[in-house]
Amino acid sequence: MTTPPINNIALIGIGLINSSLARAVRLKNLSAHIAVADINPDHLAMAQQIGLGHKYCRRNAEAVAEADLVIIGTPLGATAQVLQEISPHLKQGCIVTDVGSVKRCVVRDCAQFLPAHVFAIPGHPIAGTEHSGPAAGFAELFQDRFCVLVNDLCADEYARNTLENFWRACGAIVEWMEAAHHDQVLAITSHLPHLIAYTIVGTATDLAKDLKQEVIRYSASGFRDFTRIAASDPTMWRDVFMTNRDAVLDILQRFNEDLTHLQRAIRAGDAATLFDWFTRTRDIRRNIVSLKQHVPEDQKKTGQP
Amino acid sequence: MTTPPINNIALIGIGLINSSLARAVRLKNLSAHIAVADINPDHLAMAQQIGLGHKYCRRNAEAVAEADLVIIGTPLGATAQVLQEISPHLKQGCIVTDVGSVKRCVVRDCAQFLPAHVFAIPGHPIAGTEHSGPAAGFAELFQDRFCVLVNDLCADEYARNTLENFWRACGAIVEWMEAAHHDQVLAITSHLPHLIAYTIVGTATDLAKDLKQEVIRYSASGFRDFTRIAASDPTMWRDVFMTNRDAVLDILQRFNEDLTHLQRAIRAGDAATLFDWFTRTRDIRRNIVSLKQHVPEDQKKTGQP
């Protein structure tokens, strides 16, 4: 089912994701008008300089007044306040979505703050880089990437199709999911890996200066991959761990048990336990490669080990 | 100082590293003769089929008889036995090196098993991929990668220059280091990251089947980077942890303390601690990028978060 074009889009927060969306919308002519709002005047000025929108607003309420589709691209910690600000100004039948990495909290906030005459469909495009801000975006960011849309709140087929087609037009593969399931899966695939990467890079940061310089020099042997992940936006990730606490602590507990198991094997000189573990872990990689969820650069030479 | 060419090279074990060296030696005409030995008849047959050497030997002793340079490319657990086997057959003035990821154990074994009339210079090219075996090698593997040579055993300048120039001719950047310092730095940059990656992928392997499929499907959000590291050769990595136990356990202890610190912050809802930590970790990445120790593909778009 196709749906008519969206005439007016409001982008609340113009960071990496929303600035990429603005570029995709303009490139593919997906909407006649884009209103951009950001509380950071530097980001707003930069968005205007790049020409990402048609209207630039300091106040979120101003940006949403004519919108058929509102996309909240602020850190998760700001979502509740944004929803409260825009709520009285939303048009009848407007679709309100977001791009945050945790979804139960957004479902809860939408249910609490949005009026009954709008469609709330929280979302999460699983795409990004370690760079942030309006200058870091690019139109192809969502190409062949998954975008999860959450079906907890909105049963309206027309609104669901409209948003699904919008993301497809931006290049994404749309998947519908319950918010709780999304948060559990992403705790494993994204939040725990980021926490681990932040930890190990922090551990290295505390080393004596000479040793730290050596670690940077020889980082190609594995450490480097973690530093890229650990260079992600601090505000965004603080909010992820604040809002997906239970799912993260649950998988972290399992990880800790497994790490202790391997630590004991190393201390005891238990070669068989290590060999078995290191053999088992190859299967998941084969699955990822066979599902074509790896990227070609994964196969190029690296500095490892 | 330049040194004369090496007339005869013996490659003991024809896996990823030594098969890449064989290709580089032939491509750049660095030696008139290469003798290849491997206890695995399949690998030896494949090496012969590819045409990596001039002579193929089941027995290590046979391969080294005429060698000016012997390069041991077996897993670390086999090094002591290889040294015992070849020791009585080595020519006067032969250089014996290796490519293992841990160096104190190799220094110890060389001191114990090699005769006084050869030059022992353990080494570690910091290069590799997650693929193994003679078919996985390529001549450019060492281009612009560090190769650490260990100065604990050999003070002979002529031998040191010969080996250094050999690695430079293969494209590597040579660094001389004490074995103990190498093992401490690599424990941080390589061994701990691999242990962590093996752990998290193992944790995911134990998930219920449905959830595991979802994790594979959405692996682009961070997890995927860990699966590539955790697909590395199990024998090699078992031996790394068996031989560099103390340095790995030391840095692992610090990592565990730091992870517990962040875990407590998540549980307590301590946003400031997380934000500070996630901000500090950006500096190391900037250093790596400014030292050009990142790879271009690091900067391309990824599926994160």
C-alpha cells in the first residue's frame, strides 16, 4: 500500500541522524517542507548554513505547528520534555516518531504526554557513526540498514504505512517490534558492546603516560576497534544506560559470569576450556557472514593480532 | 647499513603469517630458496599447490639444514618442541626468529634450546586477519605494520641488521623492544581485547535460539565488530593466554574494576559518572587518528548504534 507524500516534516534536534534524514528527504524529494528545531544555536546555525531545512526554529513548538510528521532526534534524556513542549501544538493526525536507541521509555513518555488525536510510533534506525552533529550526517546513512518501528501504541494502518514507506524511501529495511523486545535485543547487540568498549578504553586511559603512548602506537592489534566505538557521543550513551538499565544489567551479569569463567581458566592453565570456548564463538561469525550482515571492510586486512 | 641477501629461508609452519611471508619473499625476490615445513600434510600440500616454496618438508629438521634464516610460524605452544627439533641441524651463523604474539616464553625457550653458534632474535609482526592457513596469506599483509623484534638475546649488529632489513623489505616498520615490555603492551592492545570479544560472543552463543537469531540479525549495531575478532584461530589464542598469563590477568583485573564501577553507576542511575567516563575515552581515539594508526574503513559509515 502506498501513501501520499508527507507535506511538512519537523525535525526536533539536528544531530547525526536527523541531519542525515534531512539530506535524504531533500535528495529524494520526500517532503515539500522541513522545519528544523534545535536548542543548540550553533547546531541550528550550522543546519541553516548547510541548508538542511526550509525553516529554523529555536522553539520546538514552533517547528511542529504545521507538521504531518514529527521526528524527535534529541538524546533520550530530553524526549519527555520535548513531548511535553510540542504536545499542545500538534495537528490532528500528525505522526510523532523518534530515533532513540531505547524504546520502552519513549513508549511510556508518548503514552503520558501525547494527545489522542496524533499517532505515536516510536522508532530506531540502527545506523550511525562515531561522529555527531549536523555536519556529520549524510543522505546514505540509512541505506540497507534496519529501522525498527514500535507497534505498542499505534494500531492505525494508514499511519503505520506512511511512516514505514517514509523510512523505506530513505533506504531502510523496516521491522516492526514490541518495545520490550527491541530493548532486550539492542542491550545485547549494541548497549553491552558499547559499555565494554568504553570500559576498556577507559582502563587504557588510566595507564601511566609512557605505557599509554605505546598502547596508542600498537593499537592496531585489536584495541583500535574498541576506540572507535568508545568515541561515540557521551550524552547519547549516558541516556541509553539510564533508560535501558534493567536489560543492560541483565546481559552484563551473564557477561561477567562468562568472563570470570575464562579468567579462572587462564589462571589455572586450563587450555582445553579456552580452546573449546574460542571454537564455539566462530559459529556466530559464520552466521553473520552468511546473512550478509558483515561489511566488506570486515574482510580486509587488519592489524590483528 | 645494508646486508647481503638471505640465500636460504626455512619457514616452519605455513599458516597465515608464514604463507604471507613466502609470498612477499617471492614477490620481492628476497631469497633464492624457501624451504617450507608443516606437520599438517594438508597445509603442506596446499603450500606446494600454491607454489609458496622451493622445497616441502614433513620434518622441521630437514627444512632448516641449509637455512640462513629460520622463521618459526607455529602456534606458541609448539615453539619449544620446534626449537628442540631444529637445534642440532642449524648452520653456523643462522638467524632463528619467530612470529608469535608473546615473547618472554620464546626468549626463555631459545635460551634453553638453541646452540651458541646461531643468532636468536624472537619477533612479532603485528599483522593478521581472522582467517588462517596457507591459502589465507597475501604478500601485502605486513605493509606499514609494526614488526617488533626482541633484543633480549642477540647483541650481534650484523644479524640484527639482517633481520631488520628483511622485515623492512616485506613492508614492515621495525621496532626493537625488551620481551617483557612487548608482552605487557600487547596484553593491553591485543590479548585483553580478544579475550573480551571471545567472552561477549560466547555470552551471545548461549542465548535462547530465537533471541540469538535476532542478535545476529541486528549485529551491525556494535556486536558485529566483536564477532570478527572472536573468529580468530582458537589454537593460536589458547596459546597466547597460556603463555602471557600474568600480564593478561593484571590488565584484566583493572578492566574488571572499571567495569564494576560503571555497572554500579548504571544501577544507581549515576548519570554524571557515566558522562565523565564516556567523555574521557574520546581522547585516545583522537590520538590514534592523529598518529594515523586508524584505518580508512574506520571512518566509513557503520551500523552503529
